[in-house]
Amino acid sequence: MSRATNRGPLLIGVAIAISLALVGIYLAAGGASYAPAKVQDPCEERPWRDPEGLDELAEQFSFSALDGAACELGVSRETLARALATPESRERFTQRYEIDDAELARAIRAGLLRAVDDAERAGVLSPFLATPLRSTLREIPVDQAIELIQDASTLLDNLETFLGPAQGLLEQILP
Amino acid sequence: MSSQRSRLVSLAVAVGLVLADSSIVVLALPEIYRDLDTSVAGVTWVLVSFNLVMALAAVPAAHLARRIGPGRAAAVGLAVFAGAGLACGLASELSTLIAARCVQALGGALAVTAALELLPATVGSERRAVAIWATAGATGAALGPALGGLMTELVSWQSIFLIQAPLAIAAGVPILAVARHEAATGIVAAELRSTGRPHLLANLALAMVSAAIAAALFLLVLLLIEGWRLTPIGAAIVVSAMPLAALFGARLGPGMGSARARAAAGAILVSGGLGGLALLPKAEVVLTLPPQLLVGVGLALVLSALTETALAGRAPQAIHGGWTISARHAGVAIGLLALTPLFTADIAQQRNDAIDAGTAVVLDSKVSPLLKLELSQRIDDRLAGERGRVPTIGSAFEPLPEDPEDRAEVLVLREELQDQLDRAATHAFSPSFGLGALIGLLALVPIGLARRVEL
């Protein structure tokens, strides 16, 4: 057996050792999990934090509404948030997912209703207010509904229109 | 320089030049993609067409070379290669470019197989001729992407092809003497002999390893340019680690073990390197270097050992060399065709996941709701302009808010979103690199079964 032939198994052994070492080091350094973070399923409940004022309450209301609408449409909350940013992005979204205006309107209203449910469950909206708010939200035009999702503080500004005398009661239950 | 030496240099350059062409456009593909306004799948055919035609034409070209004389065949092949190179450089449509690439491959196949017939008479030993031919080919293939990247950045993607014409002509000049001698005497290099069967296992292993190496080169370049947004010249510098390692690997000659052992060790190193690329723990260029070193050393070991095995004791060399060229390029073409749909689908999915993850970071941040809205809108606009590629997201955060607290928060957001995009771009390539590693490991089966060469 020649000297070169003798070195064959050694060469293969070194190649295996180096390859395994590289793969092992990269695995240990987190190579298997270096991927984008997974976003939460919008159909799952997202716990509300204790709101610190009207803005935070409005924001959590918006997020709940986004979750609800996204769940209805089968997309992520994040995709829907970007889609509702402008009329152009909304059009791109409806074309891409082949959603018509009626479907979008239905989903957004469903989202707003879920936000009311979540707010009620979190104890920041009393059942006394939640019921008339639901009736109002079921009927509002889609553009106005999108506006509410984008900036839920407008909901509170517009509560007088929506709820009439209930506005005063809402202010009483806000933290 | 003696005529023998100048002929040796020109033959080595011709082989290197032609085989570099199987990979030289890799770094130019993003530029061609944008310039000719095509799709990722479409632009891949600039690479696939050349390799496919080389695979199909190599053996018939070798037969032709033996019929008309290798000197004449090499001269004609280089002339066709040069002319088609000019046509590639002047192409303004993808279909023209692909057609010219096919013609280029025909000329290249003729030149490369004829070169193998001419080399033994030039260097005085068949074994040495095979070693030089295999090394020139491996070096060309490994250097191709880096050279292509440099040309693309410094001049244009067209220059990659235009520069090949004078180089091919220059390489053909010393061969003309042989061609003239053949024409004058009517003598071809060797009498027509029975060609015998090609070494199936060695050629099968060559095809599999070539598919894995194509994955390493093609995907790494795309990751660097399209995923991590390096310039072609930056990517060229990074991927030059592979040919440098290949030059080192080429020095590990027969003294390091039998051909089968070197082939096995090379295939393992190529797979190990690809495994490393599949498991990159961060989007950092430096982390691609160790895997590249493994792939580079591995490719030099395995390609030369398998070529040696495929040609050992077989005659005529041009025909069996043709089989090795055919196997290598078929492997590259099949590798590209198999991997392209996989990673294009992955990159689209990962991009969407990254954008969602980034938007979640924005939504859950402490910036004001109105600023969140504005950022979401800007991110969406930025994405709309990217035609499905992994976007650079920095400009979506400009102008930065004037309020110092908001500005600090937005800067954190920008970093987090870019991190998500880097993760997505890197992760999108993992399955393809992983598949390449698996193909490289599977090549151990035919290598192990090739009993003709002792371990």
C-alpha cells in the first residue's frame, strides 16, 4: 500500500471533523433559529395592558379592531395595518388578496365589534356603553370604520355623534 | 517563450476562459435582471442555457474534434466562442442573450474538448495533461463569479462578454500553428479508436458535486447582492475566498491520498461548507468565509480527483474529457433548475414574514399612534417599489422625527426592522443551501462505489 493511499482515511477523517465542527459551531451560535420573528395569530386574544390615558386606550382599541378584521380576512394584523394606511395601499391590498369592498367592510366592522368585546372583557368599557356602541358600529360606513381603526381616538372624539348622551357616561368610566 | 510553452498557456487559458463562463455571469445576473426587465426565473436561463448546451454538446464536440483535428477544432471553437461573446455583449433582449449564450457554449465545448486532445503532446504526459486541464477548468469556474462581479461594477455586465472575445482570439493564436499543420498534412492528432464506455460512477459523482457547487456559488452571490445588498464588487471580493481556497486545494495533489479518498474528502468539505451556509447565525459577511474555504478546498479536491478517475486508462482523452464536461455542466444546469424555484418561493415568503415582523415591532413600539401610522404607510410605499425583492428599509424612516424621544425610538425601530429583513434574506436561502449540501453528500454514494480506484 502506497504512502498516498495510507493518507486517504486520514484526509477523509479531517474533512469530516472540519465539516462537523463548522456545522456544530454555527448551530450552537443560533444558525437554526436565525429567521424573522413570527407574528401573533390575529384570531388569538391579545391581552390588554392597563391603559395610561385616552391615547393608550384608543391604541389598544385599534389593535383589537385590527386583529379582529385581520382574523376575518385571514391575513396578519401587520399586513392589514399597512394596507389601511392610505387609499392606494388599500387598493393594492384588495387587488392582491382579491377582496371586494363589501368583504373588507364586513371584516372591518367585525374587527371593531371585537375591539368593543375586548375592551369590555378588559374592564375598560362598561356593558352599558358597549351595547349601543356595537349597534352603531354595525351600521357605520366603511371609510369611517377604517378611520376609526387608524386612529381610535377619533372614536372617542366622535362618541357624542355615535352615542349622544352616552358620551358623558363613557368619560366617567375612562381611567 | 517557447512555442510549446505558449501553446500550453493558451490551452490552459482557453479551458479556464470557457469553464469560467459557466459561472462568470452569476454576479451580473441582478444587473441583467434589472437592465433587461425580466424575472428571476428568466434571468437564471442566462446561466442555465450555457451549462445545458455545454452538457449536451461536449461529447459530440469531442467526436468532431477528433474528426477534423483538435488544432482546427480548438481554433474554430475559440472563434465561435469569441463571436458569440460579442453577440452576448451587444444583446438588448433576454432571448437574444440566451441564444448567443447557447452558441457560445457550442464553441466552448469544441475548444475545451479539443484542448484535452492537444495537451498531452504539448506537455509530454497524458497524466500531466489531465491534471492541467482539470485544474485550469476548476480555477476558471471558481474565479468566474469574482471576475464577473468586478467587470459588472467597474464597467458593465456587457463588458464580461465583450472582453472574452479578444482573450479567446489571443488564446487561439498559438493553436493556429497546429491547425495549419493539420490542414497542410491532413494528419489529425490520433487515429480514430474505439472510445470505450465512459466511467459512469465518476461522471455521476461529478454531476452531483457540480450541482452542489453551483448552489454554493449562485446562491451565495444572490444572498450577498439581493439579500444583504452588497455591491457586485463587494460581493466579488467576498466570493473570491472560494477560488483562493480552491488554489490551495489544488496543491493537495495525489500525495494526499488516492483519487477516491480525495474525491470523498472533497465532497464532504463541499457539503460541510454548504451546511455552514445553510446555518449562518447572523447576516455578516465574515461568517460566509469559513464555509467558503471548505467549499473552495473541497471543489478543487473533488473535481480534479473525479476527472482523473473518469479519464484514467481511457482513450481517447477528448471523448472521455467530453463526458466529464457534459456531467459537470449537466449537474450545474440541473442544480440551478432545481434550486431556483425553491429559493424564489422562499425569498418571497421570508420577505413577507420579515415585513410583518418589522411592522409588529413598529405597532408595539412606544412611538405615537400617528407616527406608527405614518411609518406603516412609508414602509408599504417602500415595498410597493421593490417588485418583490428584499427591500432596503432605511429610507422609509426618513425624515426622522424632530422630537428627540421619538427620534431615538424610530432609530431603534429602524434597526429592529432591518434585523428582521436580514434574518429573512438569510433564512430564505437556508433550504437551498441545505439541499445543495445533501446533493454533495449523496455524491459519496457513486464515489464509494467507484471500485476501480482503491481507497
